[in-house]
Amino acid sequence: MNTTPATPESLDAHTREQIDLALAQYQSQPGPLLQVLHAVQNRLRYIPDAAVPIIASALNLSRA
């Protein structure tokens, strides 16, 4: 069992780039959270745990 916490720093460059592209695509729209999550999932086939704080911060939302 992997007990290493998922942090934004643990993401590889490709994964971080895909998250940033999804954010750039939808960030300026009103209420973009679901669109961003769908875009990340479409690009990576899943949403990494470490992506949650990145997306939340970019959209000015809590991680909850």
C-alpha cells in the first residue's frame, strides 16, 4: 500500500500540463468546475488526487 500523500509537486510534467490546459480552456467561464474535471478526466482517463488542490486553487474554491 502506498502511503505517500498526493501533492501537486508529485505530479509529472505531462500530467501537470494537461491539468493546466484544462484550466485554461474553461477557467474564464462561469461555474467551470465540472467542465474542468471532465476535461482532466478525458485527457488523463482519471483525476489524480494531487490535481484537486491545483484545480481548487485556480478556481478559488475549497478542496472540499
